[in-house]
Amino acid sequence: QVQLVESGGGLVQAGGSLRLSCAASGRTFSTYGMGWFRQAPGKEREFVAAISWSGGSTYYVDSVKGRFTISRGNAKNTVYLQMNSLKPEDTAVYSCAAGLTVGLVGWSNERAYDYWGQGTQVTVSS
């Protein structure tokens, strides 16, 4: 069992930065692939970024490449999403997720993830 708690969301002006954190409970955190997803009002949830269990591989949706960076600290059971050059279209609830077979099923596939956090709101004003 893994429990995930996100933090770091808030209100920021366009062009600004935020760093989201996802704290995980459970001794086997380091064996899980981790992902960030977001859902804007009236839209479906979409994949944002993912990182392999070792941290050696990362994946991003095209719209955030070069602006967002995902990383993990296995010793701290935490995964981060550094978001720079934020745009109003990045406004959404951001959720982290954990999965054991993400690498096999597909990093952007929601069904590959077994555990989800409650989410944290990110609002980017123009």
C-alpha cells in the first residue's frame, strides 16, 4: 500500500515558477514508477510527466517539455515537479500517481498507475 500526498500548489503569475512535491508512504517507494497528471476544469485528466523507479528515465507531454522537470528522492520518498515559465493553460489540479508496471503498460496511461494522491491546485494568472 502506498499513500501519496501532494503539496506546493498555489497562485502564480504567468512566467513564474512552482515546485510541487509528492510525499509517499511505504517502504517500497523506490520500486514504483511515478507520474504527474493534471485536470483542468471541464477537461479530461492528462499526463504531464513520469519518472522511472531509478530516476534514470523521464517522460514529458510535449506541452511542458523544456519548462517542467520531474525528479525523485528515494531516500526521502518524494517525487518533485519543478514548473518554470508557467502559462495560464497550465492551470489545473495536479495529482501524483505511483505504479509498479508503468514501464510495461505505458507511462502516460492512467490505468498503469495503482495509487493516486488527492491533488494540489495550480493557478496561473495572465
